[in-house]
Amino acid sequence: MNLVARGGSVVFFGLYGMDYNLELNLFTLYWKDATLSAVCVPSGQFPAAIAMAGQLKLEEVISRELSFSKGIEAFREKSSGREAKVMLCFEQEEHKC
């Protein structure tokens, strides 16, 4: 919760056991005027999402690409409002951002 900005959102996603408990200081969320939400995506929806991914025109959405090693810069750019979407790329020999 220390990482969430004032007015920001915290989203929990993934798979947790049914008996998983999270200790959470709600005052921190209150004081930061933050939102807490959870996302549940049934595993049966993954094939449809993957099939749809090829139809998306991501080049129209992503305004800048940066290497993963420049992650801090990417967050600053996004936070400044200068960039709509910043994509972090993992550096590989055949593709560099």
C-alpha cells in the first residue's frame, strides 16, 4: 500500500487459495483516497482472449516503447501525462526497444 499514489488504485489479480488472508491497514487506503479492487478471470476465458489479441492494433494505443532496464523512466513518462501508454520491452538479441 505504500506504493499507491493519492487517488490511485490497487488491483489484486491472480489465483489465491480459498483460505488466503491478507493483512491490510485500511487507514492507509482511506488516507490516500485510494481504491481497492479484485479481478476474477475464469481460466476458460484465456483462449478467447489470446485469439483476440492478434486482432488488436496495439501500435495505435502504445505511444512509446522503452527497454525494461528503463522502467523507472517509463513510469515517470506515464505519470507526467506526456505519454498515453508506455510499453516495457524485455531486451532480446533479435529485438531491442
